[in-house]
Amino acid sequence: MKYFSLQILKPRLLIAAAVLCASVSASAACPTPASGKLVICQPTAGSTVFQVPHFEAAANPTSGNITGMKVIIDDKLVFQSGGADLSLFEGGVANGTHRLTISATDSFGRNYQAQQTFSVIGNLPFSCPAAAVGVRICWPAPGQVISRNLAFAVGFKGNATISHVRAYVGSTAVADFEPPFGMPNQIIASVGPTTAGRHTLTVIAWDVNGVSYKSSANFKAFFEAGCPPRGGACNPGIYPNTPNDGDDVESPFRVSASVRFNTASITTMRVYLDGAVAGASFGPEFDQKISAPRGTHIVVIQAWDTAGKLYRFTENVNVQ
């Protein structure tokens, strides 16, 4: 059974890191293991996933029926369900390496368990404390390539209490904050779209005495696909056809996507598998088969237009 969970997300001002990008049509194909066993099919041991991990597992009791399964990350229970198989997209798992434990119990009280490690990249940090007086920008990091749907993580500390924080992209104010900030002396927020291209984010904080503290970071923004839920114009970006995020596939597998609503003609598209180029095409369409070893992988599709703007789409696939 497939589940979508956000239950381990920490509250924050605006939950930008909690965007659940899982496709509702992702396949779940974890084969039933031998009698008396539990197997984790996704993510594979030691793999790295982008943003939202897809947990797939199956259990086969020695006798009787499986009555419940639990998902434990770093010794913390994050999800439980009934049934002998599990397909869960778990939002809000922090960047870094984690220990995953999945256990099942049968109708006779016997327990089955499997454990492994995996890593996550691509999420906003959960916190960004400022160790010294001033403003600290954790996201975007200097030179980072991020979505034009701008989000940032900043921490600030003054010689007196901070009373006002403002963020600028270039010379344009994009966000204004006053206490309460959601977390002490930190803001982790989505502030809306900016233009694709190179920018400078500047964050200024003022304390109650009117003293200001400032920090800046250069970043590059790419076009990211998406359509408003209540209608309206869709964003320029890469719109995928196959595979879906979290799919189980067999190598070689077909990657199909197109650039839509682009603001200039597309010159090139490339597909990267775990950072290495796996395919390329010219124009706004990519439809090729790529090969990959068994395991969970990150697939990135990028495109460039004649104006030099970048388009990007990222998902996880599991090669069986």
C-alpha cells in the first residue's frame, strides 16, 4: 500500500523544505521475500536520494499474517501501518546520512526487521543559527544553483534584540519579517518566484537600537515546472513523462521529458545519472533509454535556451 507522510516535519515560518514532490503514479514493486524475511527495496543500502525518499519494503511471515509495519529513522518512529508491504514517500527527512529500520509483526507476535543507511540531499536546512553577531545565510550557499521559486534559510544575531529582517534579490525587496520569527533568531522560508539567471540575495537585520547587520550570497536560479492548483499560467520548465519520481525500473529505462512554456528557444537537453552525463539531445524534447546499475539513483534533466537560461528537473529512480 502507498502512503504519503509529512509527519516528521518541524514547524517553521513557511515550510519550503516540506514540498512533497512525490508522484501519485510511482510504481511499487517490492518482491515478496522468502518465508520469515523482511526486505527493503527502496532506497538501496548506501544510496543517496533527492529531497523525498521513497521507502519500499515487503515482509513474508513464517506463518500467519503480517499485522503491522513500522518505519524508524535514526531511532525515531515516523510511520506505521498494517499489511505486508509498504510504499511510503516520507517528506521532511533532513539532509545527511540516516539509519533506516523497517520492522513488521505477524499475527503470532513474531518480529521481522531490516536495517540500512541512506543519505538525503537537496532540502533546505532545518536550522541556521548564527554563531556570531551578524547575519548568516545557509541557503542559498554562495554560487548555489536553486529553483527560481526562491527559498532561503538565514540566522541572525545582534548586540541587542533583532526587531526587523528584510531580504532583497538585487535591489528589490522580496520579504519582510518581524517577530515572532517562528524559530529564535532564524528564518527558513519560501519567498516566491524570482527570475531565472544570476542574482544576489542580501539579508539585512536591524536590532531594537537601529543597528543593522547584513550578509549577501550570489546564486543562480533555474526555471522549475509547475502549474497553479487553481488555474492560471503554468511555469516555464521541464515537464517529465517517464519515469515518475520513486519508480522501480529495469535497465535500460526510458527517460522522456519536454521543456514547455519556455521563454526562448531550447538549444540542448542533458540527462545526468548521479552527476554523470547519461544522454543528450537538441531542442525541447528528450526521449531516450539510459542504462544504470542496480540501486537507487538521482536523475537530473537540464535544458538551456538561447538566452542562456537554465531549466532543471530532478527525481529518484530505483533500478531493479
